[in-house]
Amino acid sequence: IHTEMHMIGCSETEGAFDISLDEEDMIVADFIAERVVDTQPSFVDHVSFGKDAFQVAMRNLITCRRNLNITQKALKDQPLES
């Protein structure tokens, strides 16, 4: 049994996207260089994520920032303690 995890995170200025298998990173998005970095070791058969992997990461980043914006607006006037 294997565990695959997709991690997407963002702030207003930063973003993170990575895919791991059994807690080992396989690819990480480099949003500054606008590419996906393959972090799989050279001694394994590499899993291919296709030519559009960076575009998928960008779409996820855009969605994350939209959700962040919605959440910030929804919580803007909420008291720190209820």
C-alpha cells in the first residue's frame, strides 16, 4: 500500500505545490523559474507528470489564492474570541 499526497499552499505573494509518494517528494513547482522540478532519485524509474504539470500547479495556485481572498473577506470582521 502506498500513500500519495498533493500539497498546495499559498499566501498573497508565495505559493507551494508538491506531490509526494510515501512521504518522498516526486515533483515540486518552482513558481519563480516557472517549471516543475523532478526530485526523484536517479536510481528509480521516474513517474512522468506530463508536459502540462506546471500549468496544473499554476491553476492550483490561482484557486488557492482565490480561496484565501474569500476566507480573508469572510473573516475580516470576526472577533478574535467568540
